[in-house]
Amino acid sequence: MRKGKRQLLFVLLAPMLLLCASLITSCARMGQPDGGWYDDDPPRVVSSVPASQATGVTAKRISILFDEYIKVADATNNVIVSPPQLEMPEIKAAGKRIIVDLKDSLKSNTTYTIDFSDAISDNNEGNPMGNYTFTFSTGERIDTFEVAGNVIEASNLEPVKGILVGMYDDLSDTAFQKKPLMRVARTDGSGRFVIKGVAPGEYRVYALQDADGNYQFSQKSEMLAFSHQIFTPTAAPDVRQDTIWRDNLHIDNILQVTYTHFRPDNVTLLAFQEKQTDRYLLKQPERKDADHFTIYFSYGNENLPEIKGLNFDSSDAFLLEANQQQDTLTYWLRDTTLVKQDTLRMSLTYLATDSTGMLTQQTDTFEVMPKTSYEKRQKMAKREYDEWRKQQERLRKRGEPYDSIMPRKPLGIRYNVAQQMAPNGTIVIEAPAPLTKCDTSAIHLYTKVDSLWYQVPFVCREHANLQRQLEVLAEWQPGSEYSFEVDSAAFADIYGNVADAFKQGLKVKKLDEYATLLMQLSGYPDTCTMVVELLDKNDKAVKQVVADNSGQAEFYYVTPGTYYVRAIADRNNNGIWDTGEYSSDTPPEDVYYYPEDIICKAKFDVTLPWNVTATPRINQKPKAITKQKPDKERQRLRNRNAERAAKLGIPYEK
């Protein structure tokens, strides 16, 4: 009976329950909350031990308490302690505290700064605290001066991120190599640095990519920058404009703010890496192909290594091919018997730098093997022969002409001939192996005039810098059609391989398809030759010229497009940029960028004046070709509550 009554009661109440549920759901949809007001407030320091700006501090533990839970992003790279600590300090976030344990002993009468930059943010919303520096002193006063500036690469004016920048009150040139830096900072993504807590006095500033962590220049592999300028820090009241944003798009107010302006704030350091002068083998001799092997040195030397064969006769066994720097040496095997030999055991006697920095003779033993063994090469040749024989057999059965002896592969000469050539272009001929025959009389160049072909004079010469390459130069006539032809057997290599005949037509573009760019340089030392380069969007040189005595650099036959220009003050007239050397007090050669892009259009001549020193070096390189971009801002404080209030149509006051 009870079960029946319950079923009857449910049947009577069901419609009412459904109606109530519908009303509740409807009300919930109409008044759905949007999450409430946001927490846009950054963390605030509540207290610290020792107190901020405290003097006479002896404790090596610093504890900073905040008003909410916080986190520190990448403390190792983002937090800088100055004076520098030879033993890495321990920095950690624990709830609402940051604990810093200094491992080195504290210096007396010294201002210490712990620069957190913008690494601190709250744990939940990620609201950044902004640049924060904790300061204390072991003496009776706090030093407050600051020195700021930028570090850029000397060779290409790229901002240098993460390099250490420091200073000395010892103004001698030897301090950088004998003492740790006094006070330090690290550059951001824009190459910007600020050294804080500086005492009154005179200083020199350096930059160092400190590989061994001793805060002094001790290795040639370390990037460095130095300046002979002596800086005296100063401070004075100044006024700046601060923009107050209502939201991400609208400015609420622009305020005139009084602040203390620390100088110098425009120190520019040009960073470079010294030329490698320690000589050693970069790796074991490499034999990519069976007919040659290559030895790679870190640095070239006119005294070439001596090779003695241990399982072969090395007398007159090689044909040497060396690059211009003589740090890459390729040995071609003259005898095909050695080419077939898989393992060449040899002793190599060469000059190498010892622990004292002197070049001494060193002998090593190597086994040099090709990537593909002789047996495997033979199998590949047999498969190729079998395929050729089957093809000839098919031709024979069809009654077509066929060969009974497989012809030898021709020498694979590469002809770099553009079908559409610039009026100042060249034809490049490249051989895969050293040549024993180069018959230039078998090379022909013809031009078409009124449907008739006439022979054209040309010059064929070895390439100035690239071995096994020839250049063909001619007085190309714009708009004319040419035919480049090479007879068979014009080239033969040291293994008896002979080149096939070659023929290709080409056309020289008309002058109205190009632009001309003239740069009139000024502001550079008269003692320097200015090498001027036309750059593409990747900061790569597409053309290079030398400015004449009046400073004019002329670029002809420029393909229409957007370009950039760089100039090198070539002190030694070798046509390339040269790095510096600290021990000899030699700075790197100066590099300048034209600060704007240059648009070249067909049929147009562009002439631009350029005072290479008119724009500060840190502002010269156009942003479009600057590869090192500024650091992405950590989440900025956003007035999201104002945005929410505007969305809801209600007033909001913070």
C-alpha cells in the first residue's frame, strides 16, 4: 500500500516539479555571471630582512615578503647580483617570499644590488611587478648612480642579448684580464644594459660573454667589447612624459613626471670575437669520396703538414688543393689504385699550438676510409652495367642500332650559364676533379645579328678564389642573344675522364630592366677605404663595390626591389671586415648601415647622400633586417576591470 501511495504522489507532483525546474533554468540563463572583477594589481613588497636600502648589513640571506603568492621567471638568467658573485647565489620563490642566499663573502663598504628586472609576477594572474631592484650596503651609505647603454655586434650592428657588461675603477688596460668586473649587468633583447649601485668616481666599461664564469677576459673564444672612454657618473633632476592608458587602445592621460636622470645613459659598446690563432685539427681527416680526403685546421699556416703513408707509397701520391686561408686542405689521389683502396693509414705531422701558446710539431696517426667501400661501388657499377646491357639487347632485338661496349662516363663539368644574363654577368665552369687538360680554344661564344651568328671575343681565366673553376667574361651587349658552345674533349681530369660537348643559348637583359644606385658617402676617416655592400632582406650582400676617392659608391644593373646598404671602413685594404684584438689594443673595423630601406625601380637612377656617422650606431640598422628582436614583454598590467565595466555599461573607478 505504501508503495502505491508513493507512486500516486509522484504522478501528481511531476508536472509541478518540471515547471519549477524550467523556471530555475530560465532565470539562470538570464542572470549568468561573467566571472566578477579581475585581479589586476601587481605584487607589492610588504617587508624584507634586511630592510631595503639598509646599511651596515652583514647577513648573506635576503628575505623579501610580498602581499600575495609570487613566482620568479628564470632566476639564473634574469636576476643579476652586483658586485658579481663567483659562486652562484641561490634564488628561489617560496609562497609569498623570495629568498636569496649569497654564497660569496660580502665586501666591506660596498653597495649590493639584486636586480630582478621584470622577472617577478603574481602566481595566479601573472601580473608583472615591473623592474624591481633590491639594494643594501655593507658600509654606511648607499651608492645610487647608474650607467646605461647598449651592446651591438661590431660586424653587423646586431643587438647582443645576454652578454655581461661591467666596469672597473682601475683604468689600466690589464684590469680586464686580471681582475673580476666590479659591478655588472646583463643586456636584454635590445642589447640594453643598466648597471646600478655605482659609486662616484671614474670608470671604464667592458662587455664579456663570460664562458668560464670568472668575470674577466681569459679566453679568445669569449666575445668582448672595450672602450677607451672614461665615464664619470652623474645625476640630475629631469622631466619625462608618462602615458596613462585607459585600456589597450585608448590613452587616458599624458603626465609630466619629474625623475632623476642618471648619466651616462648612452654608452655604446661594439662586441667582437678575436681571430682564432690557436692551431689544431678540427676533426679527423674526412674522405667523403674515394678519390680525395680533406684535412680541416682551426687556423691556416704556410708550413703545410707532412703525410707519410703507412700502408701505401705516399711519394707523389697526392695533388694538393688548399683554400685561400690554408686551413682546409684537400688531397686528391693521383693513382686509381689508391682510389680503390678502402683504408689509407697515414701519419700526419703538422704544426699545432701547445699549452704555452707556441706552435710545435705534432704527429698523429689516422685511418682514412671512404663513406662507400670499393666492394659496394663495384656492385653499384655492375648493376648499372647490367641495366645498360639489357637496354642494348632490347635495341638489338628490335633491329635498332646498339653498342657492344659500354661507353665511359663523361666528365661531369658544370656550366653555370644563366638564360637571362645581366650585362655584367659571367659564365662559370666548374670541374668535379682537378684538370690535366683545359683547351680554351675549344670554347666558343657567338652573338646573333640580323639572323646571322658572329663569333665574339671573350676571356677565360681561373677563378680568383675558387679552385677548379673558370670564368668566361665578355662585353655583353644589352638586349642581344648569344650562344655559348664547348667542343667535346675540351676538358680532361687527372683520372682520364673527358667532357662531352656543351651548347646553350642566352640573352642579355636590356638596360631598362635595371635600376642604378649611387651612394655619396661622407663622415668617414680619409685613411680608410670604404667597402660598400648592397644587401637583401636577409642582410646578405648581393653586390659589393669600393667607394672612389670622392666617396661615391656606384651600383649598376640592380634588379628592381627593396635593398639596404652597409659600409666597412677597411683599414688594411683587404676588402673584408676584420675583427679586433684586445692584447694589441686593436679595435674591430667600423661598420655602418644606411638607416633606411632603399627602393630601386626599373629605369630609375637613385642617388642618396650618406653621412655614415650622422646617426648613432645603435640606431643605424633598419629594423626590417635586424634579426635580434626585443624581448617579448611579459604580460603587462591591463585595466581589464575598465574593459569589463565598459562592456556592462557601468562606471568604473579604480
